[in-house]
Amino acid sequence: MTDLEIIDEIQKVRNKNNVNWMDILKIAFTYAPEETRKIFKRITNDDNVINELSKKLAHNNSILLIGPGESVKDLDLNTPHLTLAFSGNFRTFQDVNFIPNYYSFLDPNTLTYLYNDYKQEKFSSGFLKDLKEKTVLIYNDFQINGTFYNYGFTTSRGKEWMDNEFKNEIFPSIKSLFKESIQINSVLTNDYLIDYQEEILKIFKHDQKHTIIKDPDDKFSKFLLPLIFCCFPNVNNIYSIGFGDFESPRYNCSIKDTNDYKLYKESFDEIKPKLSNYLIQTRKKITFLNPQSYFNQL
């Protein structure tokens, strides 16, 4: 028999066997309906889990990046892609019943929002349980103490705060909330044309022209995308929402000033040619689900 003939025979037998299973199901519902219904419900629930895992398998080469911008309000809660959140507004995620697969950050001060909300019991037990079971924290070796400053970054709370309160109290508490914590080793660079397969994050050197406090550097193109290239080398399709919304303030944020966005644009414009070239060379594609994103030039 040829391969196709064998496959045809298997299909015929499977069709017959499906009828046999339906006959068993009819007998079960006839003579033990309540017991059968309970088992059937468990089977249905397991099938739903398999379907969700199948969706993830089908989209295992894609990831959705979720930022703090206004467009995040249009987030598809049933997205089939892997998700990585880059926003400290976890109360918004709780409000819409959304749990990301991954979470990462740049400025350690961002974690104080999550820390304070946790300490003030702003999160439900169900949300914390889901976070602990489903979300992985990704952070960099230079972010957990004053080494952050050696990389040219700053925080509004200062180096002493990082070496003490953040390192010894805040960050350990935050780590305990997640399913797993992955620390990435980092080196400084000034180019995209490098190999990201080495599992070492090449983070763009923070030049003196831009500082987080006074002259914000663009985190999306100079930090987050390199993080994706490093940690998810098999991902070729990157989707984004909540990034590049420079015409409106951040979603659910008390600070409405958008004056710094001009500097974010300048920072992105500087790196755009190198980033565009890298995407072409590696055949990676970025799709912005918020068409008005400033980054949609890529």
C-alpha cells in the first residue's frame, strides 16, 4: 500500500470508531445521566485547555508587546499571541481581567507602583493567584542595584535608594509575585547589527544627551526590542499596542503632560535607520495595532 492509501484506511477506521464513541456516550447518558454529565464537563474543560494551547502553538513565533500608551484600551483580551507587558499599571490589567505571559521594565521606579498597590491590598486574591501561576518576570542584571547608574541611567529616587530599599525590600517582594524570574546579562552597544543568539542582551548605551529624568530616551527601540531579540530569538512577528501614542497621555495615568514626547521622537529617529536595517536582515516584522503610533514608520 502507498502512504496515501494507508492514510485513507486510517481515516475510514477513525470514522467508524467515532460512531462507536458516540454510541457509548448515548448509553452513558441513558443509564447514568448525572454521573456522565459531570465527566463530560471535565472532558469539555480539558478540550478547551487543549484548544488554547493549540492556539499558542500556532502563534509561537509571534509576541504582542503591551505598553502604557492610550491605545492599550483597545487591547484584545483574547489575543492568541504570547504577551509581554511593559507597563507598571497592573490595576488596569486587573480591571479588565488580563494576565500577560511576561512582564519587564526598565526604570526600577516603575515597580514601586506595583509594590505599593500590593502592600495596600489593591489586588484581589484571584488576580495575584493568576499572576503567580502565569506571568514570568524578565529583568536585567544591572537593574537590581546602583549598577543601573553605571549604565548611564538614573531614577528619581537616587542611587542610594536602589542600593538599599529597592535591592533589599522592594525587588525581592516583587519577584515573589511572579511565576518565575529570569535574569538577563547585559552589555552596552551602539548598533543593531550584532548577534542576539548569544543570550546576552545588547542594550543601547544611554548617551549624555538623554537621561530618564530630564531628556527621556526611547525605551521601545533601544531597550524593549533588543530584549525581545535576545530572549525570543524564534519570534519573527512582533505586534505592538500602547507604544508610540505621542499625541495623548498614558492610559489611566494622573500625569497628562506630553511635552517629553518630542524627546522620545528624537531618540527614536536617531536609531530608526539601524533598527530598520536589522529588521530587514533578520526578516522580522513589527505590526502596530495602534496605526497612529509614531513607530509605525518601521
